[in-house]
Amino acid sequence: MEDILTGAIATASFVVALYFFRFWKSTRDKLFLYFALAFVIEGGNRLVLSGLLQMSVGSLEEYSVYLLRLASYSLILMGIWVKNRGSRHKTR
């Protein structure tokens, strides 16, 4: 059951990434690009984590996968920061 839910989360992440790529393509707003990349990384992270859980490797390898999740969330924060910083400079 856990594998099915992990696969569903990974698939949903990739679908959301496709939507953000489509919005980025039509608007060229970098925020959508950052979100799309973050969701691609998150979907890949779920697939890798699922594979590691099936192989039952050591705990060090499992924890290193969470660096991908940190990168994903960092991209989201960076996208928000770039969006807010860009709009502040345009109003001056």
C-alpha cells in the first residue's frame, strides 16, 4: 500500500510540474519555472526514496535522499524571493 501512495505522490508531483511549465511557457514568469523544477525534484525524490525503501539499504543512504527535498524547498523559497525582489525593483 505504501508503494502505491508513493507512486501516486510522485505522479502528482510530475503532473503539477507540467502545469507550472505550461504557465511558465505562456507567461515567462520565473516563479513558475522555479516551482516546476521544485516539483520535478520532489517527484524524483519520491521515486528514489521508494526504491531505497524496497532495497532496505543503510540509514545513511536514506537520509542523503532528503537533501533532494531540501533542494526542492530551497528552489521554492528562492523563486518567491526572486519574484518579490524583481517586483520591488520595477516599481522604483
